Amino acid sequence: MDIKTIAEASAESERQTVGWGVSFLLDGDLLFDTFSSEHVLEKNLFNLNIDVKKLKYIVISHEHHDHAGGLWYVLSENPAVKRVPGLISE
């Protein structure tokens, strides 16, 4: 399994400057969580040369803002991405 960190803020200084949360890319096509800021998520995906339109799946671990803040950005760019039932409403 290939795991790439898209965004994370675990240090206090990071939380103060970029926000709180996590986002990981698994095996190149599954986005796990979307950080707290859609702008940070978008910038990091661009910087990592990851095309959001090529994502196949998205999982939001739970409904806190620091895990789902970039969700609407992803869905607006890739409405065909498959949401894991039960975690994200269809």
C-alpha cells in the first residue's frame, strides 16, 4: 500500500498557521480525509502533482471539520468520486 501525506498539522505551530487536520492519499486514488482547509488541500494536491479529477474514492473518517474541511472542494472538482457509504451521505 502506498500512502502519501497530503496535509497534516500535528505541531502546535502548524495548527496556528495552516489549521488542524489530516489528509492522506492511499494507492494513488483513495483520498482519506480532506484536512480543515480546502485552500491548503488544493495547494498541496497541486504541489504534489495529484489530479483531484483522477481520484476514484473518498473516505471521511468522521464528521469533524478538521477531517472534512476540503470535502466540498474535492466534490466540486470531481463529482464522480465514489463516497464510502455510511461515512459520506450520497
